[in-house]
Amino acid sequence: MPTQRYAVFGHPVAHSLSPRLHALFAEQTGIDLEYLAIDASPEDFEGAVRSFLETDGCGANVTLPHKARAFGLADVHTAMAGRLGVANVLTRLPDGRIEADSNDGAGMLADLRARCRIEPRGRDVLLLGAGGAARAAAFALLDAGTQSLVVANRTLDRAHALAAALAQPARLRVLAWGDLAAAAPFGLIVNATSAGLRHDSPPALPRTLAQPHTMTYDLSYGPAAGWFLDWARAAGCARACDGLGMLVETAAGSFERWHGVRPDADAALGALRRTLP
């Protein structure tokens, strides 16, 4: 049987730990596979994915900034992807069609609860960002029973578009970035911006957003999460967690979708943590 080929598509993508994760999963399960990191610009993304999946590619993960485009190119969508309008998992079906799925929200909640010991239910939550990752996080947080959700984004139109898609005005509001200084403290702050990944200047966040009981979580990991976690610690937050566990959970979910076996996510996460700075 030929080696099965998979990939992660992003822009940038060289930082991605997904190839290492899937290599660990393959070693655990004895599955022969190749997993690549493919950098594709927004203009080239659809052509690159189709070329990969229409030759010998079996599936792909999708990261910043392509999650909406991944949804758009698919022939069929899971219920979750259809609800969100974004996708981070693409699968070539036996009949050649491309299926889109989103497991970002489930991966985030699993990591929040199991490893970070953060329960979103009943909390007032601030979500920073309004892109594809933020979209999945917002739906998941509302589904988890947050008391309220405030979406703040430096481009206000995108925040309003996300709020319209969520369609829960009783628990949801949009806040301009410049108005954060006047906001009351939150129980949980989730960073879904791409500032750290793109090496942009970190956005200014007032320390008044936090109290000693405030929990914080960054969907990014490694250096990309540094600025936000540094802010959380300086603001005296009770907990500051990165999203490496979320990456592992979503990778494990993708692996299970493609191979029919659930890998040991905790063992893979431990192996990664031991090798990171």
C-alpha cells in the first residue's frame, strides 16, 4: 500500500508543529503516512489544495488565513462546518469529492477544560479577534454556556459580521478596540488575533480588563502567544494558557477522521512540550 499523504496549508506555515504531531501519531499507531507543510498565498490557496487532493493527497488541515476559503472550495460540509462557514479539516472522499469540517471549537473546549482547568460556563468572556479561528471559538464558547460574550476586533466591521452570524444578541455584543479601556473586567479572555503570528506590533490591552480571578487563553502557541501571555501575567491573571493543547486536540481529531483511530493526544503533547523552548 502506498504511503498516504497529508498536509497543512497556511500563510505563513513554516512555524507549524502539525507535521511533527502527525509523525508522532503515526508512530503511535503504526500508520505509514507523509505529512507536509505547504505555504500557499490567498491567491494560490484553492489551486494548491485542489492540486494536492486531486493527485495523491488524502486530506489536509488548514490554518490562517484560509479557513473561509477552505469552506468555500469544498463539495460537501459537515454540520459543524456548515454552521460556522469555515473549515480547518479537508478530506478527499472515496468518490473524489472534498469534505470540509471544523474541529477548532471542540479542540479548544477540550483543552480549556482538561488541561487548563477553565470552565467557560457562566463566565463573562472577552474574545479578541474576528477571523476564522475566532469564529469557531465564539460558537463553541456560546454553546458551552458562557454568560456573555464580547467580541473586540481592530476592524470593527468584521466583529459585527461575526456577531450577525452568531445571532445571539441577548448574550453577545461587539466592542471597538479603542473602547476596551472602559470595559468591566472579564472572567475569561480568549485571544484569537494573529498579531503574534504575523509579527505585528502587539495591540494595546488595558490591564483593567483583568482581575485576580481572570483566566486567559491564547489560541496560538510558542512565540506567537508570547505577547498576550506576558500581558496576562503582568495584569495578574489567575491563569495564562497557550493553545498548544488545542493544536494537539484538533490534530488528533483530524487523524481520527482520516484513519479511524484516536491517537494519544496527551502523550503527543508531552513529547512536544519537552522539545519546545
